[in-house]
Amino acid sequence: MFIDTDETRKLRQKYNLQMQKSGIKTFQDMDRIEMEALESGDLSQKYKELIALGISISKACYG
């Protein structure tokens, strides 16, 4: 049912590279924004990912 996390990351990197090579500026800008968002600052990447996980769970739960 679920894909292995490492496999998901590899697929994502593969498709991100293809988007980068396409020359479409939007893909390049989105990649840059993601990299900047994940940089450690006031919060580490770990906590940013946990916050994103919590938001995604709360948005997908019907209750």
C-alpha cells in the first residue's frame, strides 16, 4: 500500500531534476523556495517537517 520513504525521495529527486531541466522558470522558483523553507533557522528542518505533517493530517481528517 505504501511506498518506502527512501524510494519516494528518490522518485521525487528524479522528477524534480526532470522539471529543472525543462527550463520552465516556475519549477526552478518552486525548487528554490522549497530549499529556502527547509533551511535551519529559528526552527530546524525536523520541526518544520513535523509541523507540515500535523497540518496535512488535520486538513485530511474529517471529524
